[in-house]
Amino acid sequence: MVDHLANTEVNAQRIAAVESCFGASGQPLALPGRVLLGEGVLTKECRKKHKPRVFFLFNDILVYGSIVLSKRKYRGQRIVPLEEVTLEPLPETLQARNRWLIRTARKSFVVSAASAAERQEWMGHIEECARRRLLATGRPRATEHAAPWVPDKATDICMRCTQTRFSALTRRHHCRQCGFVVCAGCSRARFLLPRLSPKPLRVCSLCYRDLAAQERREEAEGQHPGQGSPAAQPDGPAGAACAASSGDYDSDDDDSDEEREGGGDADWPGRVQFYAEGVSWSAFHS
Ligand SMILES: [Zn+2]
Ligand SMILES: [Zn+2]
């Protein structure tokens, strides 16, 4: 069925409104054939806190950002291609309900909806869009995903050595491979993870051993030559230099805007809005 929203004025207006809310900080979003299917606020479990984030589901991408002023100003735009996305429902916890994991090649994170019905709606729509994108592009579903980061407050001690206790002076770091919270001593090594970054990234001692062993195996078998080279030995001079020069890398992540934000919570908008209401969802896809 031809997507009846693709070339409509109302769709163009909705997309223009999203672009205007992100302003110059966002990417142009209007594209021939692109349809905005729904939008709403989800709670994203960030490194330090749970934060409201506005999400926009298009037929080919998922866009999200932080809320400066509801329906007026957003920033920190992130764009996730839907063919990369895999979802996984999560069990309830005391702190959060209606949660699920959004897994992508470059980044994985946990969000939660205001109700079980909303979670079902979001997950159903995202999965349906992703399925159709995969069909349309003929690509296989991605099997490798970034590990979600364990939240800072989940542990007071290093999850590798279990000796180092974190404090204001002893910083937490995250292994880019397993997502564990580890101390500096247990994450001296850097490894090239081409899926995540063109630069070698911080990995924990255990992941370093596994990655290096895997690389040796692949080299022996003649696979993937040149990929995933170790950037530094954990205890070598190169490793020490690397650790020193990129000591602040951890602050340069998705949640670096956390401290600068404020006031957004008071502007919590109403429930999620899917433009499929009253129309069968399949009518929105070509
Ligand atoms: Zn440690
Ligand atoms: Zn690790």
C-alpha cells in the first residue's frame, strides 16, 4: 500500500516543526518518502540519572533529544537508523517500569514509557518500521550491538577488580565493549572497535584479553585483516601514554549535557502521540 502520508502537507508540517524545535543544533530531517509516524516523551536511563527525552519515530529513523522547552526547543539530537535497531523488553524494577532496551550498533540504552500500553505501542511501531526497512534495503538484521552502559550508581566498586572503591577522587569509567563500570587501573587499554569509533576506545582488562585473543585467532585464520588492532598494551608505555592523553574521554559522552540541563522536567508534555490513531498502522507504510 502506498504510504498516504509521505507527500502530504500535514506530514511536511510535522517534520518542519521537529526541525524548528532542534534549530541549528539538529540535522535537516525532511527527505522524500520520509514520514513522521509518532512522537512522545520516554524516560532514558542515562549514566547518572533517568532523564526525560523526546523521541520521534520516522519510517526510517528514530530521532531523540533532550527537552529544553516542551514542543518548543530541543537539543542534543541523536539519529538512529531503524535497520540497526533491535528491541528487548526488560523486567520491571522498583525504580522503573515499562522499560525496554534499544540496541544499535553504535549505542544501546534503556528507555521506559509511562504505561504498559505505551510501551507496547512504541515497541510495536519501532519493530514494524525496522522490519520494513530491512525488507526494503535487503540488509540482514544487525547482530552486533554496542553494550548498554551500566549506570554509575549501580556499583560503588570496580566491577572488574572489585577492590577499587569509587569516590569524588576515584572516577568511574566505562568499558566500551562490555559496558561495565571499572576503575582506571582496570581500563588502561584501548582497542579499536570500528563499529563504535574510528579511534581506539577504553576497554576493561578482561575485554582487552578477549578482543586481543579473538584478533589473534582471526589473523591466524586470515579473516578481517587490519581490523580491530590493539592500540595499546595494558601495561606498556604506549598504554600509559594513551590513558593519560585521553583521561577525560568518559566525560565526552552522551550524558555530558546532564549537568547543564535543568527545568525540563517541569515541562513534561502529555502522552505519546502516534499519527496512526484511528487508522490501521499498516496504512502508514508503503
Ligand atoms: Zn578495577
Ligand atoms: Zn569490558
